[in-house]
Amino acid sequence: MRKLLAVLLLGVAGCAALGRKGRGCRLASSAIDQIREDIDAVKQRDPAAMSTLEVLTSYSGLHALWLHRLAHKLHGSGVPLLPRWISQFNRLFTQIEIHPGATIGKGLFIDHGSGVVIGETTEIGDNVTLYQGVTLGGTGKETGKRHPTLGDNVIVGAGAKVLGSVKVGDDAKIGAGSVVVLDVPRDSTVVGNPGRPVLLRGQKVGIPDIDYRHLPDPVAEAVKCLVARIVEMEKELDELHPGREGQRQAAVAETQRMLQDLLQFESGLGI
């Protein structure tokens, strides 16, 4: 990595001396601008990023992204075998596997990165955030488009799996550990296995909201509805049999205490 940085700095100095003339210098200038955008994306989304030098030298997600761009360029030019070798070196060096054929937009941030897998026909939009253990994979041996398409400003939580040729809309969030096998609407949050979307309103513009403690839980909400219905039926029985009201109230109170301890609905933790 130190040698790579040294070569990069030498190239920048040479272009500065030549006044950025020539195709090579223009390409180098474009690469520098892209790297600067990558570093800014990390600083914006990771409060642990303390300095540009730290981000440049210590973030495996960035290193994986830069190596992928090289492999993707060679893959698109029809160079055989070498792109896959670079991809495998990338996996060995960063623990992040990105197929050279994957298409990635601007501002991708892979936080921590270990265990991330991105398949060949994956398409990722701009300003996407992936956490450790994310898989953007296929579901079988089908050919053609067989991996996910992620829109802009998507967040995929730790350990989540998005499988098959599904589309994830802009500004969507996928909760940690979710398994997504169906399309995800824009401006929505998906949780669970299989993933269930819950529409959200008032999405923020700018820094993504990554507070996973308060993700909606559709299963917990369904259980709450069942409990509420049972309470209504118990009240109807009280009206028919007034003598059992006291016994029922004691049983309901005990059940509510148990639900509070086990499910913790009110604190937003779900099941």
C-alpha cells in the first residue's frame, strides 16, 4: 500500500509539473478526484474516521473498491483471466469479494467489510452503504441478470442477504440479518427472513439514518394485533358472564406483564 501511494504521489507531482497536459495526466487527475470523493463518503458516514490519512491507509472497504475498479476496467476491455486474479487478490487482501463484472456507482461505502460478497451482475447505485457480512448474490445456476440491483442511497445492514435479480429502490434500508428475495419499494425498510417491507415517511436527505435499534418489526406488530383482538373478545365474554370479570382481569394483567418482558414492544425492540 505504501508503494502504491508513492507511485500515485509521483504521478500527481509529474502531472503538476507538466500542467496536467496529456491523456495520462487527465486520467490521473480523474482518478484523484474519484479517490477524494471516496474518502469524503467515508468521513461523512463513519464517525470513527479521524483523518484523511487514516481513511486512505486503514479502510479495507476503500482498498477493495479501488482494486475492483481496476479489475472492472480490464473486464470491460475483454482482458481474460487477469481481472479474476485481481478479484481473488482483492478477496485475500481485504476479505471482500467483488466480481469484476459488478457495476458500482459513486460514493459506495463498505464499512468494516469482512465477508462482503458482490456477484457478477450486481448493479449498485450512488451513495450506497454496505456493512460487514452483506451478500448481493444469486439464487441458482441461471444465466444472464441474476444478481440484485440497488438504487441510490440504499443502506444494507450487517449480515443481510439480497438474493436473485431483485430491485431495491432508492433510499431503501435493509435491516441487519434480513434475507431479501423480492423487490423492495423505494423509501422503505425491509426486515426479517424473508424480508418484509415497511413503508417509511419523511426520509432524510443527506447523511443516511443508520439507527437500527428502531427498525419496524411487522411480525411483532401482527402479534400485537392478535393480543388486542383477544382482549376485546375477553371483554365481550365479561358482558355475557359478569361473574368471571375479576378472574379475567387478573389473567390479562399477568399476560401483559409476560408480553412486556418477552417482547418489549414499548421499547421498540420487537421480538
